[in-house]
Amino acid sequence: MGPILAVVVLRIPGLGGRGSRQRRRAAALTCPQMEEQLSDRAARRMRRLCSSAQSAGRLPSLVVAVGRHGRILNSVCLGSADLSAATPPGLDVQYRVGSITKTFTAVAVMQIVAEGLADLADPIGRHWAGAPHPELTIGALLTHTSGLQRERAAEAGGPTALPARGELAQNLAKARLLYPSGHWWHYSNLGFAVLGEVVAQVRGESWELQVTERILRPLGMSRTSLFAEAPSAQGYSVQPFSDAVKLELPTDSGAIAPAGQLWSTAIDLTKWVGFLIQGDPRVLPQDQLELMRAPRVIADLEHWTTAFGLGVALRRRGERTFVGHTGGMPGFLAVAYGSPATGNSVVVFTNSTAGLDVGDFGAQLLELADEDTIDSTIWEAGGAPPTEYATVLGSWWSEWSETIFTWRGGLLQSSPADAPPGTPPDRYRRVGADLFITATGSERGEELQLVRDEGGTVVKMYHATYPLTRMAAGSADEQGG
């Protein structure tokens, strides 16, 4: 999102040359050393990538924090958070996070869904009396498939100020639906302003209060706020044909605040990404968080590298998928991504309007962290499966495909025999003597039924109605077995 901001041209003496390099090196030392860290090789590569990005992008400052399970492992801080004051960047210095704000709004929405106060299929008019475009659903707005135009309604040559909070309904009434809801993905800042109003109408309290009291406070994110709180970075735009910079003066986003108002720090956003990939029952039930992370729509139809869940972005890089969001406001770029598979995260801030593909850079750093991660889980002996399910274990066949059933961690689970290493198994929850429900995996929710012979041995099973037998057989043989 991008409100109109005032700009002032600054020319800072000594931005280039040896003195500047010395200041950048000193600023880098302001990031503290962590107890648990990346390997030396990965840390060196991370520093090289950051130094190259800061120099090539001509970024006034760059803050990078790689974390794991909500704690920072390694960090790099380069440049100056405020050129005039020579303020060094740091992990507790606030930067504007832009559209990362949307992930907080999305969690606020999912909180009212989890409490049964609303449903994803609900039209907004059910919860906001007199809402323009009342037929738009909560789910469509969360996935950017509502068809609503990207920004607030504005006339060419008219006022450029963002609508105040009390003017949202009036502005929304003038906004266009670009296509019928559900037809296409189309990113909409205005749509998240609407979601902020919906949660305010449901709760009877402001969006700001809900985010502060129901999200930030429980997670201990005391340095995340609507407006900058010192120490904070100053936003800039670097001139294209010189090293002069423009000062970007931030303004209140008004009614569009739920789409991009927040300021935060690397420490706080590392906690936030830790929540998005691990969860915290004080804020949101785990099943609701999993719904948010599930892909709903492909945003990048040419390369299929970007998808959206419920208010969160999914970034695919090779065989890895990361969850989080990017953010951009005049004077600032940011990204916060996490890897559900490893628990790793990356937070990137810079106080520049342009100069860095922050999403790709963040994904590159997170991939580096994932490649450096060693699974340190220690296998421990466990109990035997219940006697009545011992004959379920081992190889089963369906349509010439082999599936291996095992008992791990007190649960029945299965995986295709040819599944690539690291593929998570299907896990089952028992709901009857010989009936299970698939709790995780591609067949989530489907039944697994056991069939026994007269002696009590399991001789056949049905998973999602597909028969499984002990011998490899075609479908005709399986149906007759």
C-alpha cells in the first residue's frame, strides 16, 4: 500500500567512501551475538548476501534477523537507521512493516471465527449494518478474491489524502468491483480495511484495541505499535542518478490502517513469525492457524511461486514453502517469512522505498537457514501398539501402489512406500473400535475402516473408500477380494 507522503531532499556529507564503510561496519556490530547460531559457513554467506544487497541496492540501512522457533539465531545490521542523527540500526529499532500488518488483521478475523462469532462464508453485511457491497464474504476478502479494487476510491486530480476512519463506508460505496467475487485473485488493500471494520463491528471495539490486547500483549510484542516509538528508523527514497536521498515523512493510514499501519522490530517480528508457524493457544487455536496457512489461491499464474491462504502469503522456493508476508510503504520495505517444516524464520527491514526485491531476498536467506538446519530430534523407544491394531502395521496395496502403516508416538500413521524423504505422513485419530479419521495429510477428514476375519486379524481396509489389501492387485481384484 502507498499513502501520499511529503518528501524533503537531503544530501548527507560522506555517504560514500572510506568513512561510510567504517560507519557501516560499526553499525553492523550493534547486532548482539546469539547463544544458538547458524554454522560459521552459513553465517558468513548470510553476511556476504546482506553486504551485497545493502551496497547494490543503495539502502540507507539493512536489518536482517534469522530465527528459529521465535528466537533470533543470527543477525546483520548495516548502515544508518537515521542519516541525520547517525542512528545505528538494531534489532529493537522500529521500522514500518507495511502489509505485514495484514497478517495481524487476518488473525483478528480468525479469532472471531474460532469463537463462533462469524464464519468465513458470511457476507460482511451480516456483521456490518449498512455496509457497502454487503455481499462480499469474509473468506473472499482474506484471500484477495473478492473482486474489490486495490486501493481506496479516489478521483483523478482529486484529494490524495487517505480516508479517515469514519469515512470508510463512504469511500467503500464509491469503490468498484472489478469482477465477480471468486473469479480471480486481485490484491486489495481496501479489502483489508473492510476486514478491520468487520472485526470492529463484531467486537464493538476498535481494530487497534483488538490487535493490541488480543494479539500483541499475549505474545509479548511490546515494541509493535500503530505509530513510531523511539528508537525508530527514518524512511528515505534514494535518487536514481545520484546518492542524494529524499526524506519520507509518514502519515496516518486512517481507515486503511488494517492493511499497512504497523511499526515493529526484528525481535518482535521474529516472535510473530514463530507464532505463525508454531501457534499459541492464547491467541488462536492451532486448527485455525493451519487453515490460515493452507493455500487457497495462486497469485503467480506464470511461475506458481506465490499463493495466498487466509491473510497470509505462501512463497515457494524449490521444494520449500514459506509462510508470512512482505511489506512496503514509502521509505520502507520489509519481509517476515517462516518455514513450517523447520521452524526457521527471517525478518528483513530497510528504510528505503526501493532498491531491494525484499520477498526474494528474504526467501533466499530463509532457504540458506533451512539448508543449515540439522534435525536434532533424538529417537526414543516407545510403547507397542495396542494388540488389536498390531495386524494393521506393515505393507498394504491399493491400485498397485504400496502404503506402509506404522505406529509412531502413540498414533497410527501411513506413508506411500515411494514418498520422498521428509514427506509428512498421514496420521489417524481413532473414533470407533475399527474406525479412524485421517487427522493430517492429503486425505484429512476421510475415514479409515478396518475389516477383520473371524479370528480378529485385519485382512482388508478402506481409506477414503479405496480398498487396501495385503497383496498387490488391480482395482477389479481389490473390489472382489
